[in-house]
Amino acid sequence: MYKLWQDKACRLLLGVLFTGIVFIVYCLCCANYLLVVVDRREIPVIHFQGTVADALEKAQVTLRRADIVDPPLRTVVRDDLCIRVTRVDTEEVTNQEYIQYGILKKPDYNLQTGEQKLIKQGRCGLSRQYIQITYQDGREVRREKLRSEVVRKPEPQIIAYGPQVTVSRGTSRPAAGGAIRNANMPKKEKEIITVVSTAYTHTGNRTATGTYPSEGVVAVDPRVIPLGTKLYVENYGYAIASDTGGDIKGNRIDVFFNNYNKAINWGRRTVKVHILE
């Protein structure tokens, strides 16, 4: 009995040994020896059949959506195949840039020719850019501008200057306060009309005649007072019809002041306008 048991044990051991030898021979002849390179590591893999995706699963490599696999996942594995996994990460950053302000020059007849005066200091604007940076295995490979926005608009620097006035046929430089005077201006008046008067100040826009307004400029209805007409407005002074306005219809005028408070104090009043020759 004991001898029979020994005989069976020997046969079992021989069977296991034979199976192992067969398996080893099969591995040597049929197995594919692969190398997976990922996260700066090299992982050897023995894989008999299937695709790159199967080999990565066997190597316990988890892929993210943007990762790059070379060769592609559906590639059938072969012996000595090297599979490279490139990790792809993105980062969004914000950059800010200043927007240079412009310079706006306005004539001011209170100043001498060539004289300048700073009315308002300019202020730079601010823009913001949103940028996406792409990294492959920690190395930056691309920058892409996603969008941009203006956080703060630039404000122009405003400079008043004394305009150049050419003396011709007795014309002299406008007097202080912007009142337009002429040395040979006739003293007699062509007409006197009664109008409703309001006041305005700087808007940043040019007048209807293309110049920037200053004291002595009056907005009129050209059908009543033609542009370019020289005037004397009671309680305001000498002026010239150089501008128009959407609400200035009929016997209406709008006198200009450099100062906002002066314009408010003028309010709305009825005045006489002397139309000069």
C-alpha cells in the first residue's frame, strides 16, 4: 500500500514538473515581452495576446482623458513593443496688461498762443487675458488665449492750449473769457432777439463746426441764427454761434461754460441776444 502511494505521488510530481516545463517553453516561444514607459518609470510586462489597452490594464496604468498613448490603444501587441504614455495637464492663468491713455487737446482762448494747461490727468486702462497652458509630462508645450476683457477703460489726458490766431483785416486774438472780439467790429447791431437760454459744459465732443467748445461758444438753431454769426448775449458776453443741439429749436440758445458749476448756476433763463454785423 505504501509503495502504491509513493508511485502515485511520483507520477503527480512528474505531471506538475512536465506542465511547468511546457508552460515555460510556451512562455519562451509565444509570450510578448513589453515595456510600458509612464510617469518616468519603466514597467516590464509579459503579455500573450490582445491590444495595447489590455497591456496597460495588466500593468495597472490608469489613463486620463487627455493622455497620449503611443502606439494607439487598439494596436495589437507584439514582442519587444515599447508603449509610451504621455501625461497631459492643463492650467489656466490670468495676465493683466495696462492700456495706455490718449491725449485730448482742447483750444482755450483764455490762454496765450502756445501756452498749455493740464485740465485732467490721464489714467491707464486695464485689460485681463485668460490663458490656458498645456503641459506634457510636466513640460510646457502650448499656450492658448481663451478670452480677454477690459477691466477698466483708459481715461484721456486733457490739455488746454492757446490756439494760433492769424491777424487779418483787423481781427485780433479772442479776449479773456472766450468772448470773440473784432477791433473793427461795428458797434451798431443788426438785430436783437429774445431767446430762452440754457448752459452746457465739456462733453468730450467737437462742436457742429468741428472745433472743441470753449467759453464764448453758443449752440443755436441755424434756421434762426446762422452758424458763424457773432453775438452779444446779455449777462454772458460776446460769443459766436458755433454749435447746434437736438433740443435747440427756434428761439433757443445753449451757452458754453468751462466750469460745470457755472453751467448749473446759469440754469434756464430768458435773455436778449444782440446779433452783430
